Amino acid sequence: MNKQIIIPPKRQRVQRLCLRLLLLYIGVGCLPRTASAQAEDSLRYACGVDYVTEGQFNLRNGQAAWANRLDLELGAKLWRNARADLGLMATWRQGDDVASVCQDFSNINAPGKALRLTQAGLTQTFGSAWSLFAGLGQVDRAYFDTPMASLFTGASYGCLPTLADNFHINVYPLSALGLQLNYSPVENLTLRASLWNGNAGDTPSTQFRFRPKADGIIHVGSLTWEQSARDDEPLTPLWQVGWNVGNHYRPATGGRHTQAGFWLTAEQPVCRLGRAHLHLGGTFSHEFSDPEVAKTYWNLIAACHGVGTPEGTLAVVVERAFYHDAHETDVELTWSQPLTSWLTLQPAVHFLRTSGRSQTVGQIRLSCSF
């Protein structure tokens, strides 16, 4: 919904210089230290690699595609209670979209690109309760990547349509500059508040800018109570209330528009059925002040952990999104089965109905984490 901004060449050079200085700063923090210093802090450095490959099939017309996503995350401790993080991502696919839907059935679908920056920033911790992140980032992981939402392949579980479709927000595969403050006054309770540039991008010239007047601005916050995960039960209780306020340029009216919304999420263990644990959950979100695209969204989830093997999880979700010109229901049935400590197999099927038109999409996903 944001108009495209043409950046003068001189400003592009300044932005590229800022990016190089930031990467150099992170690199300095990653330089080797003496053996005695390394012994003092064995967790100074962190590196993670995640790869997801997925076959997609439209079970009604036979159309197929192959989607891939590769993530690299690097982290280094700097001075006292400070950390630098860098995230890189590549995406590629073969074949066209296999379904025409409002809510994407796959959370790894994205235009092919050899390299994107997804995160480049610094986190400073103050005592045991406060932390502040500043730099390039995404809101997905902080607000929407809950234990039960992460079971599913649909894109609406990575970011609710009431945010993703109404704002040019920094969710996969886009990033933006901003600040995020975390406050945990007691164990398991966290207050998050963040402020981001209102026009996210996936190139340095569109990412490394903070221009509320030209791009708009968006605030996202949440209050979350969540129990720590246990080895024998990864799906733990979570209760969350979240909100957003955004101001952006609206092409239809040629002016700026401010709107706000909220969401409520609950995830709760219910009972034990032999070896399996039954969990129920749900989310409701609504956008006020004349949203341009999506108005309301809800989902209901049931998941059973310990199906097939002690680590296997069978889950089903019904979600429904209401738009100005359409409404859509997606029923997803999925089974996540770890094959090794680093490899997970996940088949899924989506039964989609968009304003009276039905589609069925199947997926076979392999996820590798190192």
C-alpha cells in the first residue's frame, strides 16, 4: 500500500556506506580473541544454518512446483551484555504458483533471490529484565512464531493477514530498520514493543532507511505469558495479547492513513492420551479505522504430540480471513516427524475455499537445521 520511493544516487551511496560500516562493526566483534579470553566466554560466537525444501502439488489440476529457503545466522558477543547478530537468506523455486489464494499456503514462498539481509543489529541487555535491539530486523519471530503456529506451513501463522496485508511490514522475506524493547518483570512474562520503518524491503537501498514522513511508520507490541519448553513436551502453554498502530501512504486517496488493530492468542495443553499430549489453541485478530485489505482473521488449532513416534506431532487448523472483496477458509492437516536431530519430514494438505471457489494443495517438506 506504500508508494514506491525513488532514492537519489547520492543517498544510495550513503546507505551503502552505512551498510558496510555496520557489517565491519559486526565483523570486528567476531575477530578471534586470546585463549584466556575465549576460556572466559565459550559462548561468544554462534552460527546456525537452516534449509527448507518443499514440493507443492495442486491436487485438482496437477500443477506442481518446488520451493527452497536457506538461512544463515551469525552472532557474536561484544562488550558487556551486548550482542551483534547478522542474518542472511536465499530463496529459489521451480515452477509457477500452484494455487491462486488470498492467504499463501506456504510460508517459504517468495521471489527467487540469491541473497537477502534479514537481520543486522545490536542487542544490549540491562540487568535481568530489560533488553533493547536496534538495527535491521523482522517481526515474525518476536510476535508470531509461537509453538503451535510453528507447526503449520501456511503463511498466515508467520504474520496475521490483518497486519501482513494492510501494511508493508517487515515480515518474511522483507526487513526494515527499527527498535525493539523487551521487558520481563517476572519469569515467563514478557512485554515487547517495537517501532519500524513503515516500508520494508529486501535490498540495502530500501532496508537501511528510517523515513517516517516518506515511508510511514508502524508500532507493534505484545504482552506474552509462556512457560519454558520441556524436553518431553515442546508445546507449552502460551497466552498473548498483541496490538499494532501504523501510519502509511494510501495510493487510493493520495494521502496518509492511520489504523490500528489487535490480536489475541491462546495455546494450552488439555489432556494426555496414553503417550500423546493433546493441545488446543486459537487466534483472533481485527483491524480498525478502515483497513485497506484484510479486516478480521481467526484460527482454531488442535495438535497431538507423540503420534507415530515420541517426537511426532499431528496437527489440524481451521483459519478464516475476511477481506473487503473476498473471504477465505483454509483447513490444514499436517504431520511433523523428526527423522534425526537435524532433519524433519513434514507432509501437509490444505483444503482452501476462496469466495466459493475450492482448491486442494499438498506439500512434502524437509527441514534441516545445524
